[in-house]
Amino acid sequence: MILERRIPIKYWIKEIKWDFLIVLFFSIGIFFFKIYVINLDVPIAIGTFLGTAIALLLSFKLSQSYDRWWEARKIWGSIVNDSRSFVLQLLHFSKNSSNPFVSKMSYRQIAWCYALGKFLRKQEIVSNLEEFISTAELQSISEKEHIPLALLDLQSKDLGLLFKKGELNEFQQIQIDSTLVRLTASMGMAERIKNTVFPRTYRNVLHFFIYIFLGLLSLSLEDIYGFLEIPLLVLISIPFFMLEKIAFIIQDPFENLPTDTAMTNIARDIEINIKETLNDNNFPEPIESKGFYIM
């Protein structure tokens, strides 16, 4: 997640460097085309109209991409709330708060948060989970295709055992089970965003028309002296490509990029909160930012 800090210029250059170079050579080509082939007298109003239309489309695309990113952040906000609620319910609903099941399920919830983040980013999941779950459980879930779901399945089974042992009454069991249902729903919503591809044709068409706009604008720049129209055209193109690139990279918030939802950081906060609730003072430090972003 991008933090409210100064973003290095090299990051922006890296994101649009190829478009920058293409526009540079593109504008040089049109400049010499006008000199040695034919100088088309294109009214500047055409380029202005097309530029306005592209700006509106960029605004719409940026809004849609941000909605996807913001929905992902809200999903993880719900995961924070429900994880805390889950542990509090286990502690205070159970007749014996020192029951080993309570501690085991609480630590398993921490493991689930880390596992879900890695699952969405398509990273190796089971590493670093041995701190929170037993070796037997780790081996068991390693064989599963959907490890976060396997962890929630273990949570549900242990909740049933707590109820059968008389640690919870029927109402309490239903309340905790509803929290597990919300966690499962949050996981499904995050997977929906991950697996729903933003139409690639939309970006390609928009990209194409930005170049059409720049070409028409270059042909209509008659009052600019000599080579000055080349850097001017490049400067005009930068905000268009910058906004288009921003919309592109924030539309997928689970791709292990600086613009990601900060799932690892959120999972670390959940770990600290749960361990404090369990009076376990052996909790890690919050994750440090990587300059201008945090994962």
C-alpha cells in the first residue's frame, strides 16, 4: 500500500518509461513526416475534443479501479474486526478460558490471516505457519489445494468439539459460528476480486486512442517553433499515461506490488492484537515500511 510520503521519481519513471520512449520516437517521426512528406493542416479543435473524451474515460477507469482497491481494503478491514471478535468470543464465552482449544483456535486464526494473504498473492503458504499451528495440522493442510479454507474447516470442527464438551451453550456456539461464516464470506469476496479480470480490451483501446490523440495534436501544432513541439508533446503525454498506469496497477490489489492492499501488515497487526488479548507478550514488532509503501 502506498503511504502518504514522497514517492521517488524513479518509481514513476519505471512505470511509464516505455510509453515515454514510444512517444518520444513517435513525435520525432511525425515531426519529420510533416517536413519531408506532407504537412497535414489538422484543426486543433479535433485533438482538443479527443483529448477531453480520453480524459473522461481515464477518470472513469481510475474510479472503477479505485473501487476495486477500496473494496479489497474494506474486506480486510472486516477480517480485522471478525478476527478480534472471534478470539474475544472464544475467551469469554467458554466456561474455561484456559481451555487449550481456546488458545489453539486463537493462534490458528493468526495463521489463517497470514495464509489468506499469501494465497491471494500466489506465494508459498505453509512456511512460517509452524509458529501458530501444530506440526500435524501443518502437514494436514499442506496436502490441501485451498489452505485458508482448510484452516477454517479446522476452526469449525474444534468449535463443534467445544460445544459437545459443554464449554459453550447453543447460543454461544451459533454466535461464534456466525463469525466464522463472515470470515469465510470475506475470503470469498477477496477471491472474487482476485479472479475477476478487469477487461484488457478496455485498456488497449484507451491506450490506442491516447496515441491517436497525440498524433492529431502533433499534426495540429503549427505555431510551435521547430523541435520544441517534440518535448511539448512528450510533456502533454505524461499525465495521460501516468493516470492510465495508476488505474492499471491499482485495479488488482493482490499482486504483490507497492499498490497492494497491505495484507501482511494487517495480518501482523492481527497477530499482535490476538497475542495481547491472550496475555502473550511474545509478539513481533509491527512491519516496517519499504520507503514509500508497506506490504
